[in-house]
Amino acid sequence: MDLVDKSDKAFKLVGESRYGIGVKDGDVKFCEFINTTLKKNAAAYAGAWAETAAKVEGAAPPALPVTCA
């Protein structure tokens, strides 16, 4: 059972990925900061993925976010 299942609906899973960054609903400024930081550091993001989650069978790297909708 994961955090979402244990949260009694305090958390929700958005999209297909089981990995993500939690942002308070409606906090567009922080969301945009995270998106910009990830895009500026795409190589480091890819490297971190390769060294961690990519080692899980069937795991594929999630696409970098496009919007904060």
C-alpha cells in the first residue's frame, strides 16, 4: 500500500506515473519554479532517474511537465 492509498483521500495520483513532486493545489508559482528547474537540469534529472528508478523493471522515465494546470 502506498502513500496515496493510506492518505484517506488527502493525496491523489495524477496521470500514469507513480513518481512525482507534491505541490499544494493552486500553487502555480511553485509549480512553475519546479518545472523551470527540471527543464534547466534535464541532464541531471535523466542521470538521477538512470541511477534510481530506472533500475525497477518496466520503469520508463516520465516526461518533463509542460504546464501547471
